[in-house]
Amino acid sequence: STLLDLDPDASAIQQGQQSPAVQLVHENDCSTTTSSDLQQPVGPRIVVRTAAGWTARPGRQTRVDAAGRWIVRDGLGLVCLCLAWLVMLYAELITLCVILAPAPSATFRLLGGICFHILMGLALTAHLRAVFSDPGAVPLGSANHENLLRLGPLPDGRDRVVYRCARCDCVKPDRTHHCSVCGRCIRRMDHHCPWINNCVGLRNQKFFVLFTAYISLVSWFTVYLCLHYFAICLRSEWDACSGGPSPAMSTMLLLILIVLSLLFGIFTAVMAGSQISAILTNTTGIERIKGEQRTAQGLSCSDRLARVFGQPASWRWLSPLHRPHLRAEDDELVGHLVA
């Protein structure tokens, strides 16, 4: 039955005509396995090449819980996660208790509070989706005999070359890289980011872009709120802001918030810009470091963005709650693999 699944001319076999068997060739040890015991001329081959790298126990750093959440157990990443959440909590408390609550203008309190919390809510949601989403990991142990034969030769009959990762024993599709922190091979991996304690890859790049963009927006909006509040208080010699902490305490807390907002605002704006640039040029961070050139001929800017944010273009591109569907060609190879 395996031969009938692999051979495109199955009807000829059923009629008693023998067709060349599909050969499985491992180039690292020169071993050869065929999909049939028939003594026939050499047919198309599946050539397995093992990618260079040290061998380690796979997947020790990651696990998927009962709810399907992807969790990376990395000490540095967990510290950065806690730091990011503490900064967001600090911004929330200072904005509410020091800026909005004592502000004399009801309009300023209402509009400022609505805009701040919308941006903060979008940023936090995108962050959680980027943290707990599978970035595009290839199934562990997928480079087994059955899966490799299931792939079959190329449609035109030429040999199919398949790369295997020696570290997690999986098939490595094009643009797949092994992450030493996650311990997994990630499709279209851009980089491993400690601020989300996860890789940025095929399945969660949208959430990472939205996270950096919304954090940048809420940071710059926080700077505006602080400066506007300072202007109100100084014009009235702090009489209009008497409902909040003392002038010295308010000044210290707001200066800390301004510094944090500027640092995160600049950093995340650069990150969001670099990610958008990579999407539009059809490259990843790893490919830029290696100097690899990719082409996306025939694709408009909208089409290139749609490969990450989903098709068609809509308001869902801005929503961290919407998960984009993979294109058929992006999932063509891995869709045949079973862990």
C-alpha cells in the first residue's frame, strides 16, 4: 500500500506493470532504503541530508500545556517577561493615580484614560499572544522513515532533497532554523526574543509586530500625558494638581515614567520598523545576518504583508485576537508530517 501511495502511476502497478520504486537515500551515511522490494531500474529518490550541528536532547526547553499554549522554560526569558509586565503595571498605576485622577479637566481624564487603556490593552493582548503561540515549530522526530516516504519525489519526477536536523530529528523545510533556546526547529525564524520568551517565526510574527507597534504608541502617548500634566500643574503653581501626591513625589514618579516610556518607545519603534522592512523585503533577521537574498517577484507590498497578517487586507490586521491562516505553500511540506 505504501508503494501505491507514493507512485503517481498506481494504475500501472494494479495492472501488473512494474514501476521504479522510490528510493530513500541518506547522504550522511550513504545508506539507501527503497519503498518496494521490486527489482526494477532506479527510480526517483528522496535524498536526506543531515544539517550540521551538535546533537542534544530535543525540546527540553518547551512544552505545550493542555490548553495548547506554547511555553518556553528559559530563565532569562522569564526574567524579561516579568520585567516587561512590571513596567506596564508601573505605567498603569502612575497614569491612573498621578496623572488622570488628580487632573482638573474631566475631558482630559475621560479621553486620556480611554486612549491609554485601548492602546495598553492591545499591547498586552498582542504580547500574550506572541508569548504563548507556537512560532511555527516543526514536529519533533518527524524525519522518520514513514514521513520521508510519504513526501514522495517532486511532481516532475526529479529527486526531492530533504534536510534533517540532527538536534531534534525533524525535517527542515526551507527557511527553517534550529533555536538553541527553544530546542526546536522554527519555520521562517526571525530571531529569539527574550522580551516575549519565544521565537519570532511563521505563526507568531504578526503578534510580535503588533506588540512592538502598540507598545511604541502607548509609550509616546504616555510621554504626552506626562508633559501635558506637568504643563497644567506648573501654570497653576501646582494648585490644580493638589489632589495627587506631593509635587516632589509626583515629579519623581513622572520623570521615571518619562524615561521608561522614551526608552521603550524608541526601542519598540525600531523593532517594529525592522520587522515591517523584513516583511516587505521577504527576509528574516537570520537571513540578513547570513547575507542571504530572497526575492518576492510578482508580489505587491500588500501581498507581502498579507503573508504575515492574513488575507485579505482588513481591520483584522490590527487585531491581536485574530490569527492569520497560513498560505497553502507555507504549510505544504509540514502538512504531510506526523510526529
